[in-house]
Amino acid sequence: MFTNYLPSEMVTVLEVTSMFTVLFGIILALLFTSDQANKKNLYLKKAK
């Protein structure tokens, strides 16, 4: 892998950056999916 040619500090920065990117993506996915479910529930409550 290309990380063998990088200094250890740079590898650490890449690992932390990738970890936060994945966590941020998961949080965004959860927020968007929960918004869609809540909108459907609100529409059903207003119709009744």
C-alpha cells in the first residue's frame, strides 16, 4: 500500500481523517433517513 512510503505522522493523520469522514457520513445518513420518516408521520397526523 502507498502508506508504506509515508511518514508515520502522515499515516496517523490519514487514519483520523478517514475515521471522522466515515462517522460524519453515518450521522448524515441517519439524519436524512429519520427526517423522511418524520415527514410521513406529520402528514398522516395532519390528514386525520
